[in-house]
Amino acid sequence: MAGALVERVEIKKSALVHNIREFRRLVGRKRKFLAVVKANAYGHGLLEVSRIALQSGVDWLGVNSVEEGAALREAGIEAPVLVIGYVPFLGLEEAVARDLRLTVYNRETVRRLAALAVRFRKTIPLHVKVETGTWRQGVDLKDIGAFVRDILKRPGLVVEGLSSHFANIEDTTKHDYPRRQLESYRSACRELEARGLEVPLKHMSCTASTMLFPEPEFNLARVGIGLYGLWPSKETYLSCILEKKKPLSLEPVLSWKARIAQVKKVPAGAFVGYGCTYRTTRPTVLAIVPVGYFDGYDRGLSNAAHVLVKGRRAPLRGRVAMDFFTADVTDIPGVKLEDEVTLLGADGRERISAEDLAALAGTISYEILSRINPLVPRIVV
Ligand SMILES: Cc1ncc(COP(=O)(O)O)c(C=O)c1O
């Protein structure tokens, strides 16, 4: 099967299982473990990753949209699924019908869900998101008590979770801002307790905070990037060292591979690709790689990245186009048509990491991975 594909993403199951076990050690058995599988499991393949995660003891899955949640249900996955993103009014009915857990922070959404609870004769568990300083989604801290009371007075609605999200925990080794956010979250918990409102699932974590702030009051851990074998940032790694925490051993899960579509010899002085941005300085052997920015290979990698061919690094020449880019294989003997090219991952002793490509493209590993076109086949190996 893989042999017939011009391009593929390989998912190393043993690496994913290993990373999940590493996080389970941190999360412990008493807390629930939610694998963040939004954005096509950070580019790794929603269904492929979700199935392996659940087989490996993950309790919950986290998606961004009802569409992603529906895809899990269509595939027969019955585990609890939390929709982290925004669900428009017209998507609420499907979310309820498919037993997806929703994140709420607008009263209008709550009103509409209450009507659906009556119509479906269902109890709908909600996760209220509280604003602690990321200023993205969330109910203002000062309104949290009233918001939760408003939910609870409506028949058919229950508050299952209270969530929030850190703004910059990955960006720094100084954690005064996340600590302030944590304090705000705790004050929301106190406010609810003082009103006699008990929320069963408390969750605020991401990979970095699971590593750095294993706070006892959280009983659901949301982990994304770490499951895929990447550190959220250098700062997170450094923070672990500074705080004398043994860094987890993480193994990258994803490799991205393609086949050479043409090998061609060009003379010195030849211009390569759109815009003629590269001119050869010697007789050159070019490998034409049938992957472009449509596939998610960032155009910012033009004339900058390397790929691996026969375990050796080959530099990109010219611009990344929609469906093709070109690598210089002059110094790699014996390269031929349909040889394998590794865009991301290891070949022999060489490795190209998502962090390497992110640095060259001026972004973060999360974006490099999650933008790999979902149409590229994901193969579990
Ligand atoms: C609300 C929420 N929780 C958890 C995560 C997981 O973060 P990470 O991938 O850093 O573990 C994300 C990722 O964007 C998120 O948006």
C-alpha cells in the first residue's frame, strides 16, 4: 500500500504509546487523562491517534469542533469527547445528539442548550470555561458564580467541568503570569464552593503545565503536543531542568515521506523554480519532490530547509510551489527516480524535526504539524 503512494505520513505507534505512558506517570491514576486530538491530532490523523490513545488508557478526547467530534462518533468511538472550540447555535443539536461535551461561556448558548435538553429529554453535561488571563474564550471571573447558577437552575443541564487555559506557560522560564492565572482559577473554584456549587472535573492543563505544575486540584489533564513526542518549547525543557524535574523522554511520532518524481541534471547558471530565486553555481543534480504548500509544506522553507535522501541532507533550491519543490542531490551518489525523500523524521543517523522546520519558517512546531494536509494518507507503522 505505502509503495503506491507518492506521499505519506507515517505514525509510529510504539512512540505514541510510549509518550502516553510517560504522561500517565505524571497524571497518575486518580486523574482523568484527555488526549488533545484537535486539528487532525496535530496533523497525525484524528482516528488513527484516537484509537491508539484509547487503547493505551487515555480516558477522554479533546477536539475543536462538532465536525471532529462527529467523525469520532461515526468511527464508533464512544469515549467522552470534549469540544474545546466554539460551537455555533446551529451546531448545538448535533453536539447533543452525539453526546459531545461542550465548553460554554455564553449565556445565549446555555439558553439554547437548555431548550435542547428538554426536547431530547437528556441531561447535558457542560464544561464552563473561566477567563483567567488568556483573554480568548471564557466567562469573566466576577460573573462565574452567577453563570454557573444560571446553568443549574435549568432542568437538564449540569456543570461537569470548570476549565481555563494558560497564556504563556510555554514561552518563558518565569512563571509568574501562569501562577497568577492559577490563582484566578482557584478563586473561581472558591467562589463556586462558597455558593455550594460542586464541579466534578477541574482542568486547566496543557503539556507544559502537566510537566511543570502538577497541581493536585486538577483532576483532568489535557495533553496535546507532548503526546506527539515534542516539547512545547525550549523554555519548557529548560524550566524542567531549572525546577529540578527530570525531563520526560519523548519520542516523535510522525514522519513525512515522499518519492522523487524526477531526477535531472542542470548546468551551472540555471535558475530553479518560480521567481528564479536560486541560480546553480555548478553542474547540479536536482530531485523534484512532488510536495508543495498545498500539502502543508510551508513556502517559507523555500531555499532554506533540507530533506533527507539516502540518509543524507539535501538542501532545497528555489521556491516551494503549490505541489512541488526541488532539492539538490548533487553530493548524494546514485539518487534515482522514486527514491524515498524524508521531509520530517529520521533517515539513518539524520533527522529533520518539526522544530527545525518551524525555526526556518518562523513559526512553531504545532503549526508545521497541524497544517500537513489531511488528504495525505496517514499510515500507522
Ligand atoms: C484549550 C486547550 N487545552 C489544551 C491544549 C493542549 O496544549 P498542548 O498541545 O500545549 O499540550 C490546547 C492546545 O492548543 C488548548 O487549546
